[in-house]
Amino acid sequence: MREVRRGMRVVSEEEGRGMLKIGEVSRRSGVGIEALRFYEKGGLIDRPSRTMSGYRVYREDVLERLDFIKRSQALGFSLDEIRQIVDDARRGESPCDEVREIVRRRMEELDERLRELHRYRKELRSTLEEWDKVGRAPGHICGLIEGSEVEHAAHHKTEGLKRGKRRA
């Protein structure tokens, strides 16, 4: 028996037995149940069918989609980017041009980030050399840190590094 309830495909218990329940999908894919529900709500995977008793049941091809999502994440794609790629494919469009462009932009961002990290490393090295000359410095907790004007904005990629003159 097949019917649709609130945009959801309902399958018979017998048909549902030939499909994968959410726990089995989770176990076989290595993706947690909550993540599966999140992917479903976000449109990364198709909405599963439901058995008459309300269980989510998935076709076997959901495992390929989850593998694609995991590979995409490993390559640094955000869930929004993955969703766009999947949507393009659903419309019958090849997302490969877009994928290459995203990776090109990502490479440019990484190159800039590496330059920032290199500048920061040089600053730290210079600061440490100055501190080694000073030894200990009086302060509330540690005068070396309290007298330093070096700031690192690693937690905020777009801000870059805030650099100041160092004092020992």
C-alpha cells in the first residue's frame, strides 16, 4: 500500500522490510542519527519513506549520498556548498564547473591564510628571542605576556592578524 501523507511517502510494512531503517543507515554509513535527520531537514538527502508504523526507511542509494557528503566535507566543502552541488545534480546539471571554482577560491583563501600564519610565526619567533634576552619580567602574572602587543586572530579568518610592536 502506497500513499502520501503530508508530502511523505508511506510504504507497507513488507516493502519497508526491504529498505534500511535509520539505525542501519547510521551504522553502515558512520553518520549519526541526529546528523541524518539534520541532513534530511537541510535537503542534503531525500526525505525517507515511512512505514505504516512511522519508521523512517531509506533506499540503499542513501549510502552513496552520505559517502558523497563525507567526501565533500573531507575536501573542505561546507554543507551549504554541498547542498548546492546536490541541488544542481538533482536538476540534471553538472556541478563540476562550480566545484572547481569553489576549490580555486578555497586554494586562494588557504594561500592567504598560510601567508598570515607565516607572518605570525615570524612575529612569535622575534618575540621569543626578545623574551629570551629579558628572562623574567615583573608583572601581575607574567610581565612578558603583559608587556606584549602581539595579537593573533586565528579564530577569525577574515580579520587576519593584528600586529603591534612588541615590548619586553
